[in-house]
Amino acid sequence: MSHQPPFLRLPRNHLGRDFVIGDIHGHFSRVERELERIGFRPTRDRLICVGDLVDRGPESERAADWLGYDWFFAVMGNHDASLLHRWGLLGAKFELWHDHHGWLERLSSDAQARLRERLAALPWALEIDTAAGPVGIVHAEVPEAFASWQAFLRRLDDEQVRSQAVSNRDLARRADDLDAPGEYADHRLAGVAWTIHGHTPRRYCRPGRLGNRLWIDTMGWFDGTPQYGEARFTIVDIRAPLTPL
Ligand SMILES: [Mn+2]
């Protein structure tokens, strides 16, 4: 029952636009408002989430419905993987430091089974074909040891690599703010136009960049006021990833 495919390739979207959004963390109603704001058209456009669909927010169980929509895609996040670990489908590498799964108790066994099946089918990486070249989606980061996107994909059947891809913060911590000058040339990943990630909440709620790697978890799932900046969901049009909508 557990597929856990290494990665998924999405063909180019010739009809509409492709949008990428940061960690959703059980806040699908907020995402719906964002989709309204940007004029999302489900018959033509696609929405791709960088993972962590569940935990923190009040609507984690809606992930099962969303993963059934033909316009919605996501990669595995460490919170999603942690649920699979809890269900016995993944090893201890995917355990969280803190238990975030209290909401799970309120779900019927049928609802749990449905969610389990959908989360188990999440790919660890996603590649979207665009006019500018392939764009890669991975929850946390492509570990620095990999010289190219393709070399990373080839090793995605390795549990250690999967664990790093959903949990690492090594490169994320070195990312500059998207709109601030920095040494962007470093750490360019070969074989891909861009990679887009979440997982590490951005300081000041501003998207980050290192070479052609972007981090867009600007804490739209957060309740309350962060110390700096304004928590919000970042959505990027994949054709212009440096200009968040
Ligand atoms: Mn995460």
C-alpha cells in the first residue's frame, strides 16, 4: 500500500500557470483565500506545495481531499513523513523532536486510512518542465554534496538522502533575503533552472535565495505575530520565481 515514489515529473503546463506555495501546515482555508487573491483557475492552473501539509493548523485532515484534486501537487515534508513513521511506513529517521500529531486522535479510522494512503504516495522530489528548463521542488534542500539535480534524483532511493532532503537546514541557513543584495552566485545547482523549498521558516518572513535555490516558507501557517515581519503565504509563479505574488 505504500508507494513512496522517489520523484514525480510534471509535463509543461501549456494551458495555464504553475504556482508554488510554501508549507501549508493544516491551513487550507487560508490557502483558498490566497488562490482567490491571485485569480487561480483550477481548470488550467496548477498549485505545487513544497511539503508539510499537516500539523500546527486546524485542517490537517483536509490534505487527503486536496491531494485528490487534479490541480494540486506536493512533495513529502518532514511532518508528512513523520506521520508515515508513526503508521509504521518509514524508519526512525523521520521522527519529529516534538509530537505534533495530537489532532490525529480525532480522526476516524477511515479518515486516517485515507490520509495515510494519500501521504504515502507523495514523491520526495518533483520536477516541473518549464520553458526556462526544469524546476525542482524538494521540502528542505538538495544536500550540498550533490553537484547536480540529476545526481540527487539518482540517489533518492536512499533513506539517508530522503531524510536529508526533508530535514536539512545547512544551505537554507546561508540563504540571503530574496530582495537583498548578496553573493547569489555560490551554490548554484546544475541541471535545473531553479529549486524551490520550504521547511526553514524565513527570518522576517521574506523569501530566501542561494544561487538558483529559493526558500519560501514565510510562515503563512503561523498564528500570532512573529518577532519581525508579517507572516504570510508566499506564492511564486514558476515563470518568474524572483517576483513572489
Ligand atoms: Mn518541514
